[in-house]
Amino acid sequence: MAKKSTPSKAKRTKTAAAPRTKAAFPDIAAVPFVERGSRAELGFRHYRPDEKVEGKPMREHLRFASAYWHTMRNGLADPFGAPTALMPWDDGTDSLANAARRIEVFAEFLTKCRIDHWCFHDRDIAPEGATLAESHRNLDAIVKVAKDVMKGAKKRLLWGTACLFAHPRYASGAATSPSLAVYAYAAAQVKKAIEVTHELGGEGYVFWGGREGYTSLLNTDMKREREQLARFLHMAVDHKKKIGFKGRFYIEPKPREPSVHQYDSDAAACLAFLREFDLLGELSLNIETNHATLAGHTMEHELTVARDAQALGSIDANMGTDNCGWDTDEFPIDVHLTTKIMLIVLSMGGFTSGGLNFDAKRRRESFEPKDLFHAHVAGMDAFARGLKAAAAIRADGRIAEFVRQRYRSWNTDLGLRVRSGASSFEELANVALGAKEPSLESGRQEWLEAIVQEYL
Ligand code: XLS
Ligand code: NI
Ligand code: NI
């Protein structure tokens, strides 16, 4: 909702944010570390930021982030019902003073919840103005506040992004819009969002294309739209280099919701797109669990596809409901899932610029501020357990050894010749004609699953 605000009002924002206002979560102290089995209501049972796993502190392995849009801006409305979330610190207006206050509240939350990073969309943190120029000014005013507040709280920006899906102008897409005027608007918005991400010391920048797709092919020129998107990303890369932003660019795949089909449908489709348009070195992927399941894949599948292309950049940590087809963005509390995720993260040597961003929201029945803590703590503990289990499975070594043995025939002279391209169908046909029926070996899936179980 656009509210009138002028540059002079923006200036007043500074004074509104300068004196620290009273705590938003007065009854909650920094979440303590408690023993497993403790009856304390809030407490980390498993996450110990400084405890080392495979020689590295847990906080550096996990690099947790909270998503501003869910934690600060999600009122928990659903398609059938009004918002339920209580946000006593929020006056419900689009004023800059309210936006500045939210930043402080978020920093208090991150500190008390022991989360080191954050992520945001441009329009989450600052109100959209009546004009693009006014939106830019609003953003500048809040970025100034955020820079100070986050510096003071020692919180780092994992990534920033632009909201190119909420406003009606983007109904038919942003970088894939049939309208050049909308395309230019989106370019201006992304240019600014990259600049403020840079200003805030962001380690990455995400492109998620919720409207970059179609609802009907009757009105859509898919070839043209994909080419437009590639040009858009090339210009973004050029701009990034021009301003000296060193953060990583990520594409976040999702097959649908809100569009019927989104071009970045899964990791494989994104990689094919990046290869087709010569962008692979410039962007990696930000993989989200619930998007993987919407695409009909497991999270391990999507992470493996990305890792194998050396393009696994970051993770949006959440999960869906098995028996519901929506992107329900639940907090990830399934230790089996977090273990499999961390096995892949450890196998690539850990995150560099990426991390685990909780792109997750509470259920609308969990509307109290305290529930924000319960939700994040549960997710963080689930990942701490997953990390420890994954490290134990790696130390055990039986699964990796089984896989090595399973492919051992490829290490023979003939195997190496095939892999290097030195063999031919003639040679292989001669080998097969002169050999007995190949013997079959068990895949032992259930045994390997039992080994995983041992460490959960
Ligand atoms: C929506 C996406 C979105 C991106 C950021 O489903 O997950 O939240 O992470 O635009
Ligand atoms: Ni999502
Ligand atoms: Ni996401």
C-alpha cells in the first residue's frame, strides 16, 4: 500500500530510529542452552554455536538466517482467513518510522534467538512509494537504519532480493513481462536492490521468479520470455561488476505457485538455462525444500544436481506437509531430512557465501511472538542434529565405502578407457560377446538406510 512520504519525512525516520525503544520481546531472554530432557520451555537442546564438528564450529557450518518477510511481515493470513499474528511493536502503518522500528525488533529477535544472518526483499523492509523514485528514497532511509542496527547487533546479511511478484504491475511477469515498460521498472528495482544489498555488506543476492512463467501458453511467447530473462540476468551481472559487489548471485528454482509454470522449475532446468545463455559461472542455486517437493523431487535430489554442477550456493530451509500440495513453508523439524541435507553440504566442503535461511513461517494458530522463537529454535536444533548425524555417518564410512565398491568395475583398465573416451561400441561388443552373463550385486538400500537410522 502506497502512503505519501516525502524526503523530509524520510529524514525524520532517522530520529525515530535513533533512541532505542523498549524491548519488543520483554519476557524473553537470549535463548539458553539446556540439556536434552530439560523441561525449560525455550532452550537449545542440540545447537551449540561454538561446538566443533569436523573441526569447524557449528555456527560456521550452519550459517543460519532468518527471513525478514516471514518473521517481521507475515501476518499469517491464508487464502480463506485474515491475519492472526500478534505484532505489538507494529502500528500497522506503512510509515517509515514503523519500518525503522521493525528493523530494531528484528535485530532484537536475531540476537535473542542466536541467529547470525538475515535475508530480505526490498519491499519487506521499506514501504513502496507513490513513485519509483519515492520507493528508492524510502529504501535508502531504511537501509541507513538497517546498516547501523545490524552493525551494532553484529548481524550479517546472507542475501537480499527484490520483490517482483506482489505488486499488480508484475501480474504478467517482471523480466519475462510482455511489456517493456514493466521490464524496465523491474530492472530499476533490481538495480537498486543489488546496490542496497552491497551497501549492507550482503554475501549474496537471490533471483526468485514467482511471476517469471505463465498461466496460459495461448498468450505467451515462451522462447522470447526466456531470452528476455537471460538478457536481464546478464545486465544484472554487468551491474554487479560495475559497482564492485562481490556477493554471489543465486537463482532459486520453483516449479509453480504463484504461476502455473515457472521457467526456473527445478535445479536441472535452471542449470540448463544458465548453460544455454552462458551464465553458469555467474550464478549458482539457492535450493528450497518445499520447492523441491513441489517439483516432484526430494531435497537430496535437488541438492545433488546443484552440487554436481558446482552450483550449490545456498539453501532455503523449510519443509512441506506430505499430504498437502501447497508451499506450506513449515519450519524444518525432520531430522532425517536435515541429516540428508547436511550430508550433501559437508560433501561439498561446506557453504562459502551461502547458508541456511529459514524461509519458513509459523502456522496461523501459533500467533504469539514467542512462537517465532519456538519455530526457529526447533529448526536450528533439527539442523544441529542433522549436522552431527551427517558427520557421524561420514566418520562411520560404511556408506561411502559401499558406494565406492559398487562402482569398482569402472576402475579397471576397460572402465578407465570408457570414461576417458578411448573405447568404442566395437570394443565393448567384443568384450560382452566373449564374457558370461554379468552378475548382479545387491544395492543394499535397506541396510544403508539402517546405517543412517543408527545415527539419528
Ligand atoms: C517463495 C520463495 C521466496 C524467495 C525469495 O516461494 O521461496 O520466498 O525465497 O523471493
Ligand atoms: Ni518458497
Ligand atoms: Ni525461498
